[in-house]
Amino acid sequence: MSGDLGSLLAEQPHARAVLGAVVEGRTELSHAYLITGPGGSGKASLAAELAAAALASPSADGPLGVSAVDDDLRGRVHRRVHPDLAWVVPTSGAGILVEDVEQQILAAAGATPLVASRRVFVIEQVERLNESAANRLLKTIEEPPPYVHLLLLSSAPGQVMPTIASRCQQVRMEGRSQADVVARLEASGVAPDAALSAAALAGADGDLAALLADPELGVPLRQAAEAFAVGALRGGVTAPWQPLLDRATAAGERAADAVAEAAAGPLEHLEGRDKSAFEKVVEERSKRAARQARTAELDAALVLTGTWLRDLWVLALGAGDTIRAVDRQPAFGALLEELAPTDRERRALGARLADGVAAVQEARLALTVNATEGLLLDALTVRLTALGRGGVVPA
């Protein structure tokens, strides 16, 4: 095996057993795979590399074009802007709807590829297909055109509809240990101390750890989440959540710009109706990318807020050896002295902070059902301020 695809499979025994012969050209790529595994296990990376190899294939019925994948193709696939690739993610709290399947999959699956020999459709969080959408997708999975491949991703395989799961080849990705995440971060150039801190804070979620170790994106995100948590607990700060919302807006704009920029090259090779059709696709992808990036940024901030509150909680109860943000322990201690100077007050605060962790989780769930973000964060702030003041909701 060669390239990034071979490297991914080398670390995943089950995935290698299922896909090894495909990558080596000894058998053809199936038309539908269900790739499962916990967060950070590499599902999306595997799907992207498989998609790139499929799109590099000279024909729809031959071996994968693993050796033909170059940096340009890999970049377009990872940015999700190849004309013959559709990357479907839930963009509403209702999950993946019929119109998502019809517009992003069925319409394209019925048309021959634009520039490659195949079309690839990746569906993230496939367990969030509603019943009607799943039924519409089923026929394509059962009787796909010869050039169509579907890669379905899920962190909750038990929630995937049996009618969908039973018609796919199963590929299981194993979760990574904290030591493995640290090693990967260090190999990418992250300093050892920063790699250890990011992996510990992320709970060994490789994707989140990589974000947290990024000095331009992850470090400011962590600082903003911590500032929100501290400001909310102390009270007296107007809209401590506004920096989180501003970051989410900026993340959405960056994502939309990236889609448009990456599509500029492929558009140069299209003409007439094909070009017009792809321009509409790019416009829709830009909107979806913006929504997804905005929600993902806010969710990551809430994850960090919840982890921060959880660490303060366990430290208040005397279990400081279990905190995740090991590099923040002095700051936790100082805040505890401020909010709860006596042992009795500290134990009471610890009990209240457990409710704070639950409140953050409720906010994350509300975020998935299209709650108004500012109102959601404002309500969370009120709850956290009440907990910081001893459980009395501020006037």
C-alpha cells in the first residue's frame, strides 16, 4: 500500500482487512461502505482518501487510482470542492432530510461524471437520515449506476437504519489512545508540552486535539471558551458569549470563501451548461459549509466550556488529579479561592458545577435544533451566573 490511504489502513486492522485488497488493486471498490468509529478515529480522513483514489481512477470498473492521487486532487477532495464529489452533512436540527438527499445525491447520481470516471458521495452522521430520506437513498444503494460510490460515516452505528446498514460493507475504525494522539501531534510539528495538553483536554479525540494544538485557531478558541466560562460564573459581564459568536461567524465566512476559492480551478475546465450547473453547486456548498463551520465552531467552544467547568468541579471536590486542562490548574485554584474560599463553600460550589456541566450539554443539544444562537448562549450565561452566585438566578 502507498500514500496517505496506505498509512491510514496500516493503523486500522479491521479497515485494512476490508479495504486492503481494494487499495492494492486486487479487487474493485464496492458501491457502498458504512465506515464507523468514535470521534477522532479517522473516518472522514479515510473517506476523503478513498474518494480521491476513486476520482483518480481512469475508469469506473477498474482498480482505484491510488498512485495517481496528487496534491491538487487530494486538496480539492479534502476541501470538498471536486465537481464529482458530494459531501453531505446535516445542516439542520432535523437531521438529513429528503431534500438533502434529492438535491445533493439523487440528482447527481443520475448524471454521468463531469471530469472524473466516477462520482463519490460521502454522508456524515448517516444515523441522522430521517426515515423518508433513508427510503429515498435506499434505491441508489441497492441499484447504483456503475460509476457511483457511497461512503457513509457514523459514530453511532447502532442508530443507523438497518435497511441502510445491511446493504453496505462495514468498515470499523478504532479509537486512538492519548499516547497515539500525542505522537501524531508531535510528528506534525507540535511541541511536546502543547501536544500533551491538547490531547489531554480533548479526551484523546484526535480531531479536537489537532484543533486545540493549532496556534492560530485552537488556542484562541480555548481562550475564548475559558473567558466565557469565567465571565459567566462571576457575573457582571455583559454578553460574555459575544466573542464566541463572533468567532463562529468568522469561521463560517472562512469556510464559504475556501469553497469558492477551491472551486475556481475546476470551473475553468467547464463550459456551458456544465459550468452553470457546477456554479450552482458551488453556491449551495458555500452556504452549507458556512452553516456547518459556524455550528462546529460554537459546538467546539461549548465542549471546551463544559470541560473547563468539569475540571473546576472535580478540583472543588478534591479530585485534582483527574482534571484534563492540566496546564490551567493554578488558574482553577485562584478562581476557587475567589468563588468559594472555605471548604464548605467549595463543596457546595462543586455540586452546583455539576449542574453547570449538564447545562452546557443541554445547550449543545439545543444548538442542533436550530435554536437562536445568541438567545441560547444568553440563557446559558444566566444559568451559569446563578450557579456561581450560589444558585440564585440574577435579576
